[in-house]
Amino acid sequence: MLRATALALVLSVCGLAQMPRGIYAWWSRPELAKNLNLSPAQRQQIRATVQQYRPHLLNVRSEVNRAEQELAVQFDRNPVDPAKANEAIARLVDARSDLTRTLSELSLKLRLVLTDQQWQELQRRRPASAAEPPGEPPDQK
């Protein structure tokens, strides 16, 4: 029961850290990038930007994982120490905030590489919900 409560809390916190509308890892989907008709210069800019952000993304994702694990540990304690649990919650919120900020900044830099037409095409292909894989528009499934 305690594990289920901890999981529900973590998932609800995760929901607060959803990526802004239209932001997902489209640059990692070769078929989508190809369909956007990116120029060689755009491909190079995107590759360089993603490589620039990669180390920080790995660090912030790792921090989110550590914070999630620490929160689960705190919820599994008997008795639960509310102060330590609240500290773990705060660390998780901070870690998810940093991840969202980093992904949003990366997405902004990548958006600036795209033409308006490419951006509109990318938005057209954006999944209708986070549960759908990116790439194909929902009406073509």
C-alpha cells in the first residue's frame, strides 16, 4: 500500500513536469527529420546543438532518477519521516524542473534552426497526447 502511494505521488509529480506543447525529441527520429527536408546546414546545426546539450541532459536525467529513488526510499520507511520525505519531494521537483528547463531550452535552439514551414509541419505531426509516439499524426494511424 505504501509503495502504491509513493508511486502515485511520483507519477503525479511527473505530470507536473510535462513538456510544453509541441516539444518532444523529434530530432532523434530520422524519418521525421527527413520528412522536414532539412538542409545539410540545418542537420549540422541540430547535430551540434544536441551534442552540446547531451552531457547536461544525461546529468539532469540521472538526477531525476536519483531523486525518484530517494523519494521511494523515504515513502518505504516505517515510520515515514515527514521532514525527510518533504526534502525528497523538493529534490524531485527541482530535478524535474531542471530537466524541463533544459529540454525546453534545447527545443528553443532547435526551433530557431527550422523555417516556419518546417515548424508547422513538425506541429502537424506532433502526437495528440504524450501517450502517442512522436512522428505520425494521430489521424494517419
